[in-house]
Amino acid sequence: MTGRSPLSGPLLAEFELIVLLAVLQVGDEAYPLAIRDAIEQRTGRRTSRAAIFITLERLEEKGFVTSRYGDPTPVRGGRAKRLFTPTAAGLAAVKRSVAMVSSMTAGLQALLRKS
Amino acid sequence: MKLAVRILRLAMPASKAEALAGDLAEDLARRWRPRAVREVSLVMLAIGYAAIAAATRAARPPVDALDVKLALRMLVKYPGLTVIAFFSMAVAIAFGAGAFAIHSFLYPRLPLPGGDRIVSIENVDTRYRNDDRQVLHDFAIWQSELETLTDLGAYVDIRRNLLSADGRVDAMRLAQMSAAGFRIAGASPIKGRTLEDRDERPGAEPVLVIGEAMWRRVFGADPAIIGRTVHLGATVHTVVGVMPERFAFPVNHQLWVPFRLDPGRYARGQSPDVNVFARLSPGASLDAAKAEIAVLGERLAQQFPESNQHLRPRIVPYTSVFADFDDIDQLYVMQVAVVMLLVVIAVNVAILVYARTVTRAGEIAMRTALGASRRRIVTQLFVEAGALSAAAAVLALGILQIVFVQIESVLNAFMPGGEAGVPFWMDFSLSPRIVLNTAGLAVIAAAIAGVIPALKVTGRHVQAGLQSLATRGSGLRLGKGWTALVVGQVAITAALLPGAAVMAFSSLKFANADPGFAADEYLVADFGLDPEPQPDPAGSTTRVSFDTRFLSRQAELIRRLESEPGVSAVTHLWTMPGREPNMRITLENGGPIPGEERPGQLIRFNRVDANYFRAFDATRRAGRGFANADARPESTAVIVNQHFVDRFFGGAQPLGRRIQYVPNAGPGPAQAQDGTELPGAYEIVGVVSNAPARELSSNAVNARVYHPLTAETYQTLAVRMDPSRAAAMSQRVRDIAVAIDPAFRVNRTRVLQEVYQLDQTEERWGAMMLAGVTLSVLVLAGGGIYALMSVTVSRRRREIGIRAALGGEPRRILAAIFGRALMLLAAGALIGIVPATLLLRAEDMVGGPVSTWEIALLHVAPSCFCCRLDLRPRTARRGAACASSRRRRCARTARISRTYPRRGCSPSRRTRLTGSAGFRGGGGAIGCLAIS
């Protein structure tokens, strides 16, 4: 009899994982621009606003993040920020995805270091 | 910035749009200093993001599980509306899908290779606009001259006695068909060969091709069937082929013999009925073929004016000639009418849904204020209606399945011989096309019932809904359009309901009628004689010869049957008692009948022999019976029943009085359904008691006129016998007929009781369908009025509460609230009475199965029912509820109550009265008013 795999459950696509990790990195003030900045700083990868916007929408639809509205600021024309927070399901999905990568790279460290 | 936000709001809720615009503004501020550049870029980016959001949304399913869950919850919350709308929609969708299904039954694509290029050809008599199939001579010319058609062939439906090796006799239906029929159908035999052109030549050996089912059933799947000889009537045929089971061309045949009718042996226009078929030549269009045959038809009309002057050939799709529609446009009109019924019902449901939605205006306004888009709310209301219509569609499919099974069984029962059932192209299963049509109708119904109210409520009325949140009253109202719809619907109900109810009641009344005599004692059979020898061109000599042969065999059959044990009477008649068709007569020198819009009086027509009255226990009341001398076409003697005497002579002596038949539409004298002409005056020579004693159908006419049966109209044999011997007698009649002459055949035998039961099954189904529609219309009328009243009360509930609290008389408040609505409904009912009366008169219903006062009652009944439907639940159910759980909502009105105490009213009662004012939908107010 086989038990339920610890990796079972919905997994995140590559960019979804990056965005969700960025949300975790930014913390309480995770709004789209801050998330984009975090990704660019840590990965050096330029990311479009639209990609961030669409991905966050998708993650919210899947129930991996929730959003709330912060205080308005003058530089934003008096508009509030939309702040994102990972949900428990989102955290679990991040764990699964990271564990999946770890599991698949186990024993390959030497090979990966060489290349 | 504002423009950017507006653009973004087109594709997303306001809060998201604001936040995103802020993100964009912040990002642009980091990169660009000039304000103008930032503003322009912001707008451009907003357009791009709005497009992305719209595209992302479009890629998602428009409806999610939550919508469905909420929809189901709303359906459960309003069970009355759900039940009314569900059944009404189901009936309407079933009718709509059924109308489309009829089209696919009657005009399907022929399930043969290149079936859409197979056509029928027939002559149309331009005087009567009916088809003329005595086209044997024209067929020969069409065959040789038409170039746009190929494989032009013909068939004749014939019957022959099939004598099996075990001595069993079956009257079988055969197609005497051209070999071209096998080529057109593109079927190969599973044994032997098909018919070939050489088989049609004079002097060729008589051959027979049989179907696989027949091969198995009658010949026990004999592997050596090819070459075996079979007796068909007096002729021996050799079996040359067995066709696969699915092959039934031209209609539903299982036996085929070569087409051997020789035009030279018949006078032009006097041949048997011939059905002609062909395939469009490669490259030829239907229009080209029609044009070619039209030219040929004109030429034949000039060449043979005596026979073809009024005949014009026409080419139609193959199955069209079997459909009982002169013009396919009639069918389209019927379909449009049925779809209109669906639209009317859906609009009615929409009124109900709108009335309910009005009570939810506050909720909708609140959701809109919290950021729900209009699309989101409309989608949810559409899903609510969609859930309802989807469930209704499932029920409609169930209804259709049951109806289709019944139609197929009835058609099979009517197919003489019943060898192969309905035509091979008719598929009575729920095909994907029918299911698709049903789904389409369900979507239309949901769109009308759900989207229209939703758009109405979420439009400019949202503001009114917001106001209602503050005032606790409904800011919405039924506009003029909705009110007109309700009134119009009441008018339609008043117009149609009496007629439909009369028909349904009378059908139901006769669906279980007892004939009043022992119908199980009668075995009825129709029989025929093979036409041998071939007629000569003059026709008359051979006809006399044929009649002589037939009459001698008939007399011999009667003589032998009368001597059979258990047989008490044998008689010939044209049609069975209770199934006689209506005709119109006038009394000679009788003068016009006051108030009669159409000339003549309805009677039922039959032809019977001298034994008929004795066999059916009709006793002679006056005059004489029929004698052998009366059995000739020129006889003018008729016998009438007691109903006839009572109706037209007030019970006085009618002997010697003469009647005349009113001619049918078109030139010439009156023509009976048995094909004979009734040109002159007919003298009443006898009166008999009524037989059957009770009527068996909803046909309201019970006055009967009997003509003497002649050799030209023999149709049915009735044998009165011991009921326990029915099965044995059925076989015995066949055996005796074949023993007299192998060409003398009994086509079908049935106990009369079975015939009546079949008729009653039809009546029952018709009544049930009518009753379904009638009930649906009635319930919807009630629902529409309920909606009107509900919205009226909903809008004025605060006023009602205040007036009640101030001591207003309930009766006066009710009058004030409902006065205008009742006036409108009365107007609708009055509008409907005129067409209802005209309809009833046109259909001869007045004075028939129901009396005039019953019809008057039916006029009044819908309005009474609807008003009662509106008031009863409000008075009875909600009155008790208004005192308890919802009292807090009415605190404001209750304060008014305390301020203005009602004289003689206890505090608890006051609380109950005023508490009802805040009751959702306003129904409680009426309830409290009523119980107080």
C-alpha cells in the first residue's frame, strides 16, 4: 500500500514560484513594484510590470496569496497600494516546489558544479 | 490619472483599478520627470493593462462553482417561483424542441449515400392543390426525356397473401419497385442479387427479393433461400435475393417485386397510384431539374389536355411527399409559433424573476458599492435562471423521450401490416441535434428570464437600490413595459384558456369512455383482392369483372363465417361506429339555420350493409332498413339515427324528408372521405336507435346518416363473436379467405375494443399535452399577477405599515393598493374574452362537449384563480410569521405605532401589524391586514 506523497498537491510554475518567494522576501509591504524590485535585485532578471500583475492575479485566484489595500501616498496620486500576503496554501505550495527541486537535484551537485 | 482609472475600471473592479493606477503612476514617476509624458504614458499603459485583464478574464470560464452554488441556494430559497418557472419552462422547452424534432422527422437528410440528391416527383392538381399520383403514363415520358435526373424509377405499394410452407397466411406489404430503387439506395444484397431491369420485361419470370428480417422470421434463415419459390397470392415467385436488415427503401418495405405496370393497359390518368423517385444527375442542381420538368409539364398539359390540363409536375426532396404538409412554410410557421410560446413563457418567468430581483435591489446595490462589477451581478442572475432552465431542459428531454416512444408505437400500430414499422429515415431517438436544440432553447429562456431583469436592476436603478437601503422600501417599480406584458398575458390567457380547457376536458372525458356496447365481441378486418387480370384501356369492363369477383368472394366469406360456431352476426361497413367522419348537410327546404356562420349542419357519415344495424343492436324506430336493391351507387336512400331526428326535427317524423350535402372547398359536388361523390338529395327512409349508445371521441357530433354500402366502397368486415374466440377467429378469417381464393386477402384483423383503446390513447395524450400547456399558461398568468401585486406591495409597504398603524381600515388599504392592478387585470381579461368567444365558435365548441355557461365560467376562472393565488399565501402563511423573527427590522414603523396608538388594538397586535411593514417583499403587510 503506498502512502500519500509529500510532494502531492498543486505545484507552482517557475515564475509563480519566483513571485511568491519575492512576496515572502518583501514581507508586509509586498506590492507589485516592491516585488518587481526584489526579483530584479536578487536575480538580476528584468521583469515587466504586466507579468508581475498577471502572476499575482493568478496566485490570488488559486488562493496562494491574498490582497489588502494600504494607505494612499502622494507619489501614487493618492492611490492606495495593493499589498499581497502569502496564504497557508501558498506557503505549502512554495515548500512543495522547493522540495521538488531539491529532490530532483539530489546527487547531482557534483555534476551541476562542474557545468 | 482619472482617465487611466476609468479605463482600468472597464476591465476590473474599482479598487483594483485604483491600486493598479497608483502602481503605474509610481513607476512612471521613478522614470520620467515631465508630467505630460507621465500622463500620456499612464493612459497608454492603462489601455494595455485593461486589455490584458480583459483577455485574461475571457480565457477564464465566465461562471464558477460559487455562482452555481449561489444560484441553487436562491432556487431553494424561493420554492414557489422555482416550481412555477421550472414546470412552465419545461413545458415550453419541450414544445419548442418537439417542433424542431418534427422537422427533423419529416424532412431529414435521407440516410443513404448522397441522400440529399434523391428526390420525389409528383403531379399537382392546380385546381385543388393536391397531389395526383396516377402518373404511370407521365412516368414513362419523364423517364425517357428528363436529363437532369438519373436512376428515375417508381414503386407501387401492394399487398399480397404470403402462403408459408407451414400453411400460415399473412397479408404482406410489398414494394413493386423499379430496379433503379436498389441503385439509388446503393445497397448490396447479403444473398443472391437485387432486382434488375430485365425482371421488369413482360414475360420475365416472377421474382422476389426479401429483407433479412423477413428471411429470418418467415423463412427461418433458410441458407438455401435463393431459388426457393413462394406463393404471393395466386402467383408463384422465385426468391432471388436477400437484402440487409437496414435496407427498407422506398419506405419501410421488406419485400420487393419488379415494377411491371404497363401504361398501355390503363387509360391516361386512370392508373394505380405510382410513386416516382430519382437522383439528380451529376452536376445538375435541384433548381435546374425543377425548371426542366416545369417545361415538360407545360408541354404534356398541351399534348394531353383531357388528363393533364390541370396537372403540373414538381420535384421535391424525397421525404417531402410523405410529410402531411402542403407547404414546408406551414411547418416553419408552426415552429415560429411554438418558439413564440417559449418566448412568452420566458418573459413571464422574467417578470417573476424581476419581481424577486426587485426585492433584492438593496443587496445588489450593496454589492455594487463594494466593487462587484455589473457583469459579475448579471452573470450570477443569469446563472440562477440558467440553473432553472437547465433543470427544465432535462425534464423537457424526458418528456420528449416519452412522447417519441408513444408516437413511434402509435405510428407502428397504424402501419398496415406493421412489417417494418415507421419509414426508415425517421429516427425517434433523442439525437444530438435535438439535445442541442433543447440546450439552445434553454439558453434563450435563461437569457430572457435572467439577463433582462438583471440588466434592468443593475442599470440606472442601482442608485434607487442604494436609496432603498436607507429607506427600507423598494425604489424599483414595474415599468410600463412590464405592466403591459402582464396585462397582455392576462388577455392571452383569457383568450386561449377557455378553448384549450374545453379541448382538454372533452379529450379527457372521452379518453376513458365506455362505448356502451361490448366492443370486445367484434372482430374487424379489412380485406382486398389482387387485381387480376390486368385491366384494359377502357377500364370499365374489367372493373365490372373485378367487382363481380370481389362481391362473389365477399358473399362466400360472409356465408362461411356465419356458419362458424360462436359467430352471431357478420356485417360490412365503411368505417367503424364511433369513428365516422363529419360532413355538413342541409335539409331540403329547411332554410338557413339562425346563427349558423358556416352553411350546413354537422353530421357523421357512414356506409353500411343491411346487416349492420342488427349486428350492432341498433333497433329500427321508423321506416325500413337497407335492402340489397339499395346497394348501388345511384341509391338515394339514407337511414338516420335518433340523435339526428332529435336535433333536426325535434323528435318529429322525418321519413320522406330529404337532405343535401354541402360541397367541400373547390368545384364540384360534395365528396365523402370514402372517395364517392354525393351530388343530389337523399331521402330518409328509416330511423334507428343510437349506436354506439355513447360517444367515444371528443367529436361533438352525434347525429348520424347511414348510406347503403356499395361495391366501390367496401372497407371493413365486422364479425360479432364469442370474445374468448377472438384469436382463433382472426386466423380463421384468413384461412377461409385464402381457401376461397388465394388472391382474396385479409389485410389486418383487430378486436374493436383494441381500436377504441388506441383511439383513446391518442385522446389521452392529446389531452395531457393540452392540459400541460393550459396549466402552464394558467400558472404563469397567476405568477404574472402575483409578480405585479408583489412589486406593488413591495414599493408601498412602508405606507401600508403607517396606514395600518394609524388605524386604517384593512379593506380600504387593500382597495387602495390593489385597485389599479385589478383594473389592469380586468382590462386584460375583457380584451381576451372577444377572441376566446370567436375561437370557440370557430371550432364549434359552443353547445358541444361543454355548455355555454361552462365556457363563461372558464372565462372568469383564470382571473379568480390568479387573484386567489396572489392573496392566499400572503394572508395565510406570512401573517403568522410577521410577529416574530423580523420584528426588529420594523423598529422605525413600530415607533410610529407607539406614537399613534390604534384605538381598541392590543399592544401585541399593534406590534404584529407594524412589524409586518418591514417584511421583505411586503407580503407580510397584506397578511397582517388580512388577518386583522
